[in-house]
Amino acid sequence: MTQSGFNKPLTAWHPEQPPQLASQPAEKSSDAPRLERKQQQVEELSGAAMRAEAGIRNLRFRGRRLEIDGKAYPVRVPHLLTDLERDDFPSFRGAADGIALRLQHNDRRLHERLKPAAPIARLVFEMLEQLRVESLVEDHHPGVRANLKHRFSAWSAQFHATGQTENHIGLMLYTLTQMTWALLSGNPVSEESEMLIEAPRVSLGRQIGAHFGLLRRTRHDQQAFAEHALAIAAVIQDMIDTLNQEMALNEERDASEISENSHQNFSLLLELEGEDGELGGQSVAASGRELAEAAPAYRIFSTQYDRVLQAGKLVRAELLKDLRETLDTRIRAQGLNVPRLARKLARILSAPERDGWEFGLEEGRLDARRLSRLVTTPGYRQLFRQERHQPHSNCLVTFLIDNSGSMKAHIESIAMLVDVFSRALEQAGASTEVLGFTTGHWNGGRPMKQWLGRGKPANPGRLNELNHIVYKDADTPWRRARTSMAALLKPDLFREGVDGEALLWTLSRLQARREERRIVIVISDGCPMDSATLHSNSDDVLDTHLRQVVGQIEARGDMELYALGVGLDLSTYYRHQLQLDLEHRLDNAVFDEVLQLIARGRRR
């Protein structure tokens, strides 16, 4: 999954031994799930390192955003942005160390109160503060100091290589950054940078000299340092405003284009930061309406060949019987306690339902039929009645399974998981449905051929035909559907996957049901993938659509949505998700983790 514009993934890494990630060529789009797993591995290791260094327990990455105590902690400093495809291992270590030092030595409330409003001034203020905290690394941490130096040097080389220093504004920001880093860290700038900034350093020094000279002296006092940093930021803002005006008057280039190209590697969505410190002023679970307005409309080139298929008709009866026997054998070998699971599900899913009256009680509502007893027996007190309520599971649980090719390696464990859950849910009194989604072909089907025949118009939308598969519908008992559910083990049914449309299909099925509580559990191993669509549209068209659909469902509130990530954290998309480890035995603990996910989601 890729991110465009300024919204690059914030990653860092800090293990002792580097996994085989750095300096590897970028994966193609077909390897997106594997790249996403690597990204999450980076974030998990980074989070662990920062928790240890900063002493903060509730720190983690969620959907490529750093969170502390469940709230976003945006890091808006250019050289801490790392890229999985571009940066080497020491760069990830340096970025992690820089964030940890920020958490240790920065008073965020003070910083938020002092930061200027103008975008460029804020950008400069953020950069100066980050370089301040990095200069506070202690002498007995030479490895951290080396990591920070490596990361800054790597970013400097990348910034220069992109051509951002070829105009006045970019060169000014770059010069200030290099000057400040050298002053606070005590390290010399590279020879290449020294030659580049020689002339602008003299000019800039005359403008900010008095305040710049006091930065190192005040670096241990955040508020005192901020006074000089604010003054410098104001000067830079005025200088860049003046340069933009001159460029616009000279009609050399549009000023906004200059500004964007010049500080692209500095600006980190500063203009979108909300008052609560979260990007865009919105939580991760933005409403579906807001998501829909923020993203372009999702398009479908043709729905002519989309199909809803019955799983039992896709596999020969003999083969289906063999697959069912294989599945039963594997389930028996796991030693799973289905009755125990059913009891736990009943407790989680059941709700009290009126079931008549209890009579002859000493409190409650007065029972007029027993008043005559009070006349004949003055001490009689059982004159009352109360409504009786019994637990009842008026609930539908739908499993929506990603039938993309990358899921083949895990499908046996997933089939066992879903089969056991379906049996236990039925014993608990709930209805169940098992659905799957894939495409009709690899790399586009008949819609792709139609598009080619029409001259390949731009932005055609989804270019493959969809296969939505029903393994078990809600009205069919597990015993009757158990054979067709074994079709999950047929690997040639698995191709690519369009998750957003599959969720909409599932939503339409649930809306036709009468159950009071409706739950969807998505089982997937990564982002949406249809090669034909991604190659012919923007890279994130399927990804954006999935986010929109999930946002809409979660904002509605009339059904519960959970996701089980197969070896992958799906918090990028879903508010309530669980990462499953299916590499080992499928035991009762795995089922308990899923139950805990549902219980937590219900309480929120």
C-alpha cells in the first residue's frame, strides 16, 4: 500500500540485528502485502525501542501513525521521515532514536502553546526544536549519537539529490537546517553541503545572527530556546514571503508551485494539523461522509460480469467430500473445545429478552389477583410479580474471507477457524454466514478487454470482474452447509481481491436481515489488490475506497465491524482489529483472543 504527497509513512527501527529490508529493491504492486508486513515489522520494532528509551508504556504505531495512550502523536520533522524502499538500516535506527529523544526532552504542552501560526514559521520552529532535543543525547550513548548523525546525513543527501536546493527558498531552508545541526550537534556539515551553503550562510547569518548565536547556550532550557527559535522562524517566514512575492511579480513561475516544490521535504501536513494534535483534526475513525468528501469518487468500468456464486457448485462433489474429510481430520487433531467456546459466545452475544412473569414475590409490581389472600392471611407478603428475562442470542455473525492468492498459504487454518466458530455460534443460538470475495481473473478480465477496445480512456475505475462467493448463508444450518464450506480449501478459486466492494455486498446482505445485533468479521492478510485496476488508475484507488467504506460502516453504528489480520496489523483500515498468528497450532487461545476483540468492541 503506497501513500502519496507529503503523507509518507513514518517509520523507524531499532533492533540489534537488521532484518533483510534495507537496500532491497522496491517490491512491485503484486508484493504489496509482503511490503506491508515489512512496514509493520519496522513499526513494531520501532515502537518497542521507543518505549524502552523514552519509558512510555502505551506507545505504538497504529496505521503508520505514532500513538501515545491512544492519541496521535504527530512527528513533523523532515529528517525523521524514513522510507522502507529508500533508506538503510542505520537510518531507521536514527529516526527511532530521534523520536525517543523528542519524547524525553520536549514538553509538548509548552511546545503547542508557543508554536507560531504561519506555516513556514511553524515548520522552522519544529525543525529547530527537534535538533535541540537530539543535541541532548548523553555521552554514554555513542551509538545513538552515531545513528542520529547517519540519519541526518542521509536525509541531507536525499534532499539535495531531489533538486530542492536549486531555488532560493529550498536553499534557504536547507542552509538554516545545516547551520543549526552543526551548531547544536558539534558535527561539521558534509563537504558537498559546505560548498552549497557557503554564500547563503553569510546572508542568513546577518538576518538571524543574534538569536542564532544563543541557540546552543539555551538548548537545555526549552522555553528559553523557544524564544530564540521563534524569532528565527519569524525572520525566515518574512524572507520567504518576500521571495514568493518577488517571484510572482516577475511571473517566472507560480508562487504556490515554487513554495510546494521548495519545502516538500520539510512540510509534513502542518496545515492539516488539528487543535488536538491529530492530523486533520479528526480521529482515526473519521465519519464515512467526511471520508467520502475527502477522496475522489470510486468508479467501476463495468459490472456486467460480476457474479455471486454458491461455493458448493464450484467444486466437484467427490472432491468437495474429500476436502471436507481433510478439514474434519485437521480440526479433530487440534483438540478444540467447541462446547466451551459456545458457552463463552453465548455470554458475549446474548441479551436479556422478556420471557413472561414471576409471581409470588415480596417486591415488584402489585398482583391484584392475590389481594384476597391479604384479607384471609394478614401476614401474607407474596403479593407482587416481576417480569422474567432470559438471555437470548438475537445475533447474526458474518465472516467475510479474503480469497486473494496470498491467502492460500493460510487458508487451511482459516477454514478450521471459521468452521469451528460457525458450529459454536449455532450452539450459542446465533445465526452465521460465511462469505468470500475474489476476482474472476488475474490482471483484469473481460472489463479490461472492453477498456482496451475503447482506446484505454483515463481513470477507468475497477477493471476486473468480481466473484462474491457464498460458502454458507444465514438460513442454512451448519450441518447442511458443512460440505460446501470445505470449498475454502480449493486453491484455484483464489485470485485477487477488491475489499471495499466486498464489504458493500456484505452490508447489503445484512441490511435484509432482522437480527437485532449484526456483526461482520473480515479475515484478510493485507490491502486490496487488483493489478489491472491499480495499473490503470491512481495507486491508492482501491485502498482509498476501502477506507471510505469502513468509515461509513463504523460511522453508521447499526452493525459491528471487526477485522482479523493474518500475520498483519489491519489498524490502517479498521478501528477494531486483531493480528492473528496462524503459523503454529490453532488452539483455544486463538479463539479466546477473537472473543476478547468482540467483547471490547461491544463496550466501546
